[in-house]
Amino acid sequence: MRPDTYDAEDIEIEKTGGHITMRTGIGILISSLLLILGLSCTASQADGPVYDIVVYGGTSAGVAAAIQAHRMGKTAVIVSPDQHLGGLTAGGLGWTDSGRKEAVGGFAREFYRRIKDHYDLPDAWIYQKPEDYSRYRPDDDAMWVFEPHVAEQTFEAMIAEANIPVYRDQWLDRDGGVEKDGAQIRSITTLSGETYRGRMFIDATYEGDLMAAAGVTYTVGREANSTYGETLNGVQTANAVSHQFMYDVSPYVVPGDPQSGLLPRIHDGDPGQEGAADHRVQAYNFRMCLTTAVENQFPFPKPANYDPMQYELLARHLDQGWRGVFNKFDPAPNNKTDTNNHGAFSTDNIGMNYDYPEASYERRREIIKQHEDYQKGLMWFLANDPRVPEDVREKMSRWGLAKDEFVDNDHWPHQIYVREARRMVSDFVMTERHLRRIEPTPRPIGMGSYNMDSHNVQRYVDARGFARNEGDIQINPGGPYPISYGAVVPKASEAVNLLVPVAVSSSHIAYGSIRMEPVFMILGQSAATAASLALDNDVPVQKVDYDALRERLVADGQALQLPDQEEWIQLFNGQDLDGWDVKIAGHDLNDNFGNTFRVEDGVMKVRYDGYDSFDGQFGHIFYREHFSHYRIAVEYRFLGEQVAGHPGGWAFRNSGIMVHGQSAQSMRKDQDFPISIEVQLLGGSGTGERTTANLCTPGTHVVMDGVLEERHCINSTSKTYHGDDWVRVEVLVLGDSLISHQIDGETVLEYTKPQIGGGVVNGFDPAVKQDGMLLTEGSISLQSESHPLEFRKVELLNLVGCMDPASSTYKSYYVKSDPSQCR
């Protein structure tokens, strides 16, 4: 924010608890009212062309906006400070965070379909076979993971087809480059002296630079929970359980000695009051594209200012046994990755970006260079420094930067991940309450679907004298939600011909979900649609007829609500065990020995108070109906202590969801586990990492990344759930083509071709165990393995049904046709 740019009488700056808000005053209000209908901008041809819509910013939202303007018969131009189109989507973020794919429509869906078209070509696969890459599914209509250069080429092709001019390396003069007539923007001028005139303007930058320079109210940092009646905003220490130190790590130069001073990258001070506002911004990083393909590798460079002490905290964490370094090397095509932050000390440069949102261009370049040096140094450290355990060093040494990516920038991403910068404050603000559907969202123009996700904001010393991170939140809002037109429209007193589809009017925690690249494309398209309708009717953007806007958005394929109400089946009715069979090793079918499985207080409980000793009496409760294609959700928690005679520490807080299993009736009396695929459910011990939604394979095998996996258990990338809190796990099962484990909307493990094979199951009928047979359907069961636990929800969405749109029983989410269900 630059107060010297504006008349003092027109600007009021408020700072409360470090939270910054800028408000315009009465002078701008009066002038805007006088010009509220003056949208038909005129200029002499000597001054250059007057575009219908000027888009500032070449992000994915900017591309979507320009193309939509063209499709609505408007002249459009992209004025971009960057050389490359596509922002983060083309800058390394190829592992698309979107939640429910049904919520992605319009231009965004078209983009991901074009990505799929590219990978349908044999020439697209240079370093990998398509059948060996789990995210390439030939029958899907779109593809959601991709290489950076493919995304950029796709954007460039779409812009070329529309013949939209793009002016690159054009940086808005933020001090005086916005010409306004009251509340109407007439033109923008860049530092090179170029002026771009327009009737409508769209700010598609991550930073909200045009919005701010135009005098629109905005904020930076985190609001207090009390501001909008939220629960996850402001300072968050208690909820910051993910990407956290799993061991007690000393933050001092001399371990345990506060007098020796703090190690680098630790905040010297109290983190702040829980739920209170502050100025801090969630951490940034670069989404590196790495590869193990030796012929396509560029070695990790060692920064000139490399200092291993910058990574001493990580070294100490590794010394104590942490090994999550590679958990977010998310696979992209051609043996590449989209590499993201994971763990307490990773690629996020925590606490080093607070002044970025409002910094000068020069200062921003310094911050970006600091982040680049930090992250390059981190990779060098992990691959080369003797302080790093040999197993980690050896594994990291197999990786390098992808030589065919970012070729004009030494193979380093050209776009830093600006997770959050300025956010507009308009007459309507999206909040946690709207995402959770506690409050209605008026005038939807698109949907979001991802977790409310804030990365860590600061690192500090806790009350016990150990390093601790603050700010990480990963909470599912409860499903897809609409985003209001009011969130992209400024106050009428401030700008009547500007829309802001990226730095939207949103609270910090709501923005944590909205800030996904598919959503930016959705909002960019919708903003351009609204701008075009405003021009057609010669009205301010605030006065666009919503019914007309909605009609056009729907016609262009935008998803404003999920097409069908999902009909989940409650497998557990909360009252009794009707529909379930019990099979416990050593006992006959439906001998519920010791009342192991019971229903009390609306919860299915697994208890062992009727046991003298566990003695290998592994139990399973089977739902009687079998399924092939479905989503199942289970909410569970562990309580109490293991029963005497338990099989060992591996069974501590251990259970599972068994899918594609044999029937309860086909199990022999002494058989320990059903032949099945196990989604292993684990609870933490209070210290250390212990992932859940893992894979175990009693009598089965699966294929991962084209390789038959014969390991019995494989860990997911989930966080650890300590304590007795409820955890929700979802599993997507698509016959023998795909099984995906998900927590809070995020995929944590995925594999294909489940099949019978292998061991780790005893007492079975040999006629049932036909090794090599693919599993396309089967039973669903829940385990008892010696530790008490509870299940409060077991629900299933059947994905098999009538796929004829003309039928009254049609559902758009079905993936396997059953014509007998059509009516």
C-alpha cells in the first residue's frame, strides 16, 4: 500500500493487531456516483486503441478471461508483467488441487481436456510409457496432472487461436499508472511508458497490483476469528498439527542452550494470541519439476551464498528419525514430479515473505531470489551434506531438475508460488461460514471444492523450548461450495469497471480453499462474462443482471452447483448391525464372540472386555451386499488400551477397511484375514509420524506406477492423527482400474489392478485363492485387531447405475452403466 499515491482526504488506513485495511473516502464516492453510467469510454485514435477488456496479468485466470472476452465478441488484450503465460499452472503446479472434479467446468474443463488430448498422442511419452503412469486414464475426458511446458504450450495455443494480443514484460506503474475518472478506470500505463486503454479492466495478478493501484479496498494478513465469526482464522497453534516437528528439536545454536542464540529461520517471539489477527502471510515456495530420468537431468546447483547452518533444524529432525522428505514428490508424466512442501522443514520458506504483497518490484525480486537460493540450497544440502543421513542423501542424489523444463531459466520455475497476497475487501466477503454452508452464498459464478488450506506462517520456540510451526490448516469444508459474484466485484464507490478474479474478496482461511488454479480459471472466465454483459448493457459491473449472467455461464459450461444430489447409502444405520455379518478367527460365522462388535450411543464399537486374551482372534464385520465401483467413507477413532495377548506393537491403534474382499461365507473357521485389499487405519502414539489410509494386501497384490507391488504394506502420504479425534477416510474404488485413498479431499495413495496373490493370510480355502485373478468387485468389511475403536459413519456412494440422461434415474456421477436401473 502506498499512501503517498492518493490524496490524504480520500484515504483512511487502519491497522489493528497487525491486520491492514485500506478504505477510500467520500471524495471518491461522490465522483463515482457522478460517473456511474459513464462506461462507454471514448478516446481519439491518436491515443491508441481502446480495448473492450484489458486483462492485467498472464496467469491462468488472465488467459481464461481474455479468451472468454473474445468468445463473447469483445476485443481483449493481455498486459502481463511476466514473459510466460499460465502463472502457477505453467510454473510447476501440475498436480492439480481441485477436490471434486465435477465442480470444474467451462474454460477450465476445456483446458484439462486439451491436456488429456496431448497425452493421448504417443509422441507425448518420451521418458515413460503411458500405461506405467497411474494418472493417465485413456477413458477419462480430462487429465489433471501434467508437465509444466505442456501447460504453457496449451495456453499459448489457445491464445493464438483467439488471436489475442499479449504484451509481455509490461509492469504496471503502481505509483501513477492508473488513470481514473472518478470510479471509472480509463487506462493503465506501465513502467516502459506504454499505455493501454479500455472500457473494462480485469486484475488477474496474484498480487492484486491493479486493484490496489486503482484505490480499491484490500487487506493483507489474517483476520481475527471474531471479524467474520470464523473458527480457523488468525493465529493457529492448536490446529497446526500437519507439517509439524514430529520430535523435540532444539531451536538453539547449542542444543538446549538459549544463551547460544536461535538457529536461522526461527521467529524470536511469541506466536500471538490464538485466533487473533496479524499481518503474516502463509509461506511461499517453488513447485520444482524433478526427474529420475538420467538423460533428462540437470544437477542441483549449489547457490553461491550456500550456508549449511540454514538447514541445521532439518538436520536435527532427520537425526531423530524423520524420513518424510520425499512424501510430496508427486508423480507427473515422463518420470517427473510436481514437488511440493512436506514436513516441518521443507521447501516452504516460512516467515520470509511478509512484506512481499505490498513490496516494490525491486524488493519482490529480492524476496524471490532469497526463496530461490533457500530452496536450491535445500536440495543441495539433502543431496550432498554429510549432516544428512546416508539413506536420505543417497536417495536425493538420484534426482535432478528436469532439463526440458524452464529452459530459459536454468530449469528453475519462473513463477514463485504466491499462495496469498492482497485480498480485496468488497461489499461481500467469502468466509469460512460460506464454505461450510452455514451462511448462503448469493449469486454464484463458480465453485470451489478443496480443503481450507493454509501453509505454515511462522516458526517459533514453544513453551517447552522446542521448535514449532504455526499456521498450517487443512480442513475440508464439507464438499463443494459456490463462490459469489460479489467476491470479484469492488465497491461501486471505488471502481465500476474492474473485476478481480484472483485477489478476491475473501477472508484468509476461505481464500485457502478458493486459491486453487482451476478456481482461478473459473473465476477468470466468469469475470470476463460479467464484463462483457456490463458493456452490452452500459452498466457498472455492480449492476450486471445476475439472471442473464447465470444463463450465459451455464450455457458456457460453468458448474454453479453439482449436477446431481449424491445419494449416499448409510451402510451403518446408527441403531444396530442389520445388514452385517461377523466373522472372528476361530469362531463360526456370526458368532460375535465377546460382543466384539456392538452398537452403543449411535456408534459402532469394537471392544474386548469379553476377552481374557486376544490370542489371534482377528475379527471382521462384513456388509452383506457386494460392490464394484463406488466411494466409501468411514469415520473412526481409537480409544483406550490394547487387550492382553495382542499380536504386538504393529497392532497398536490399528484397524482397516477391507475392499474387494471375499465373502464372509467363504472364509474358513480359522482363517485370520479375508483375501482382500486393506485400507489400513492407524492412529499415532503421541510422538513421531504414523500415516493412515495405508495399503496392506492380505493374499493380494496391486500395481503401482506400472510395477507389480509385492510388499505387504505401503505407507500413504497422509499426516499423523494423534489422540482420540475422529478421522474421515474416503476410498474411491473403480473395479480393477483404480483404487484411491483420500483424506480431507486429498489423494494420499493410489494404485491399479488389484489381484489375488501373495501371502499374509492363513487358513483360507485354496479354491478361493486363485492367484493372478483381477479383483473387480467384492465385499467390504471392518477389522478388529486388538485395539478398541469406534466407527460413527460408514457410508457408500454407488457409482453404478443408469447412465442414460433421458432416464429419471440418471445420475451424472455414475461411471459404470447398469441399464436395468433406468426407468
